[in-house]
Amino acid sequence: MKKVQLTETVLRDANQSLMATRLPYADYEGILSDMDKAGYYSVECWGGATFDSCLRYLNEDPWERLRGLRKNLPNTRLQMLLRGQNLLGYKHYHDDVVEKFIELSIKNGIDVIRIFDALNDFRNIETALNATKKYAKEKTIASGCISYTQSPVHTVDKYIEMCKELKTMGFDTICLKDMAGTMSPYEAEHLIKGIKDAIGDMTLILHTHCTTGMAYMTITKAIESGIDVIDTAASCFSGGTSQPSTETMFYALQQYGIETGLNEDIINKVNDYFKPVKQKYIDNGQLNPKSLATDAQALVYKVPGGMLSNMIANLTDMHAMDKFDAALAEIPKVRADLGYPPLVTPLSQMVGNQAVTNVLIGERYKNISKEVKNYIKGEYGIAPAPIDPELSKKVLGDAEPVDCRVEDQKRTGEDFAAAKEALGDLCRCEEDLMSYICYPDQTLKFLKDRKAQEENEAVYTIEEM
């Protein structure tokens, strides 16, 4: 019997896409023991924006969250999303930092590390792969991830070659990450058949979003074409900018006679648990119903839902929503000028902000952001296609872009020493150091608050005695 397994995303990408990753651990701790019996391929629960959100908005230690997940999901693969050399931030980190982060992630409970680079420059995921293999436990899986997009240079043949390279590098599985939900059924069929022919029985995963309304058709065609694993979300947190529904796909696959390994009663129980959770965030305004709508504009502009909502928020703050249509039309032009980078973090923010700047100023590239300049200098990796010569000359002059992996300094130790000095007695473990290296301001505030809270609790205890 044919088998297609499902990764449940409600604990990470589903709530990240719909409500900006504001779902605290306390809101789902009560359902974890049931989720552990569901039979998922994996539960995506960490990485992406969760780390930042825990520290910045939720007053949670992301490492403590991970340990709680591990304790309550002992029989389920825990999965995270990692931006290669960027880790969970927006810049490249030194190799020793990347290696230590992965060591600690596996130590604290992660099984599946899905590793991608925004430009599909695989030099920027090699260190993360090697570290995953170095610290691997019995269930550890290194999943190589391709940022999927469409452009004149992103062809089926190109993607097939990328998958061959990921296999040669030593990844255990390969994931196609369709972050804007623009992959069509036609593209899925030709792409997946071609990739499966090239990589044999290696596990192939499809991650997409419902943003454009294409996802269910695309996933159905992907299943027919040989996909092994699909990403889905508990139905009340599915749709819109999130993933397709877990229960719906289970039902459809069951009718086709395709085995999923899922327990129907459990996945329905999981969804019932999250219904009032979702309603709470709709009522308090943190989950905007607009996030649940279909927006076919992304098919034209290749703009992920999160990027679109950020652009709307920024233009609203600047009282410039009258420039929205012009800014939206400018995005594909900037993207072409920059060599067609996939619009995924951090490139999506860079391209979107530059498009807005061009429109607001009324002159293209009169002001160029520091990040875009660094991109043109080659500091994020190799662009998929040549950058516009005039734009390149405006930034580089007669100089050439760098043609090397950014972090060639293998073992500096400087980041750890600086973090240790900055934190002093606030630091209790390697995880605190790592949090500070990734998000210094947010971590410093969190650790100070933690210390103050503990001191207050100690005072109360003495008074009670």
C-alpha cells in the first residue's frame, strides 16, 4: 500500500503564518500528550520565528519550551526550521556558533533539522549539515531544504540539479519549501516526477501555503507524482497564509487507499482542542481574519503572506497606503534587478523594503538599504542570476562582489567570550549564551526579568516563613 506521511505544523508555521508566532507554550501544553499518539511523521514546533517571539513577546525561554515539548512528546519526532548560516536570525554567524547551536538543539530535544538558505547557496548550509551529522542521535534527520520560486532562471532542470547536490552532500531527506504558495499543480507534477527520478527512494517532502488558493490542488498532484511527506495544520489553524488541513488531507488520502499512519480520533481531538485557542486570538485581535483569506496576487508578485502583511503594516504606519499598488508592482522589478532571489527571510524583507523606498522617494535606488548593498557585495551568497549591471555599479563601483562563503573563519570563540562578559552572573548555561548571541537585546532583558522575578519570589518566601 502506498504511504504518505504528514508533518503537523500547528505549533510553529501555522500559528507563525496566521498570528505572527504569538502562541505561548501554556496554550498548547495540555494537548501534547495526545499529539504524541497521533502518528505524525513529525511535529514542527521550533525554529523559524519561535525563538525570537519567545524572548521578545512571550517572556519564555525558547530552550525551556523545547525541553517541555520533548518531555511531553517522547515518541514523536520534533522538527525545527533553520536558516543555515543565519540560524534563527538575519545575519551570518561564525561556524563555531552554528555548530554549537545545533549541538544544543539536538541535546535539548530536536530530531529533524530542516536547513535552508534564502538564495539556495548550499555553501551556507554545509556547516549546519556537518554539525547535525556530528551530534546526531538515533532519530536525528538532516533535511535539506530548497526555497522554491519561479523566475526565468528557476527551471525544473535547475531544481533537479539542486536536489542531486543535496543528496550528494549527505542530507537524509529533501524538502521543497513553497513559502508563497505559488507552486501550481502542473509545476508540482513535472518537478516532483523529475526529482524522484533523480534521487531514487530518498524521502521527498512538500511544504506549501494556502495563500493563493493553490495548495490543495498542488498537494494532490504532488501525491500522485510520488511525494512522501506533506506539511499540514490542524484544520482550525489551516488555510489562508497557513498550510492545508491535516484532517482534510487524511480523509482524502484514506479514500484513495493511501496509508498515513494517523489516528483519526486523535487528530480530531487535537483540532477540537485548538478551536477555542484560535477563537481567543481572533477575539483579542492577534489573529486577523484577513490572514485566513485567499490572495491570488501572490501568483503574480510571488509575495509570501507574511511579507504582504508587513508591507501593509509599514505603509499604514507611514500613512502611505495610497502607494500600496505601486509598491506591490515594484517588488518583481526589484527582485529581477537583484537576480531573482527567492522571497523568503531575510530576502523577502530586503526586497519589500527596497520596493517601498523606491516608490515613496519617487526615484529608483536613490536610497539603497544597507542590507541590499551587502547583498550586492555578495555577503549573503551568490545571486541566482546576474544582478542588474547599473545597480551593481552604483553599489560596487569598479570593485567585484566577493565570491566566497561569508563565514570562512572556522573557530573564533570571540562570540562566546563577548556574550559571557556581557551577561555576567545572568548567564547560567550554554543555552543562555546562545540566546544572547542570536538576540542580544531581547535575551538581556529576558534574563534580567528572570533574575528580578526570582529575587521577588525569594523575598515572598522569607516573609511567609
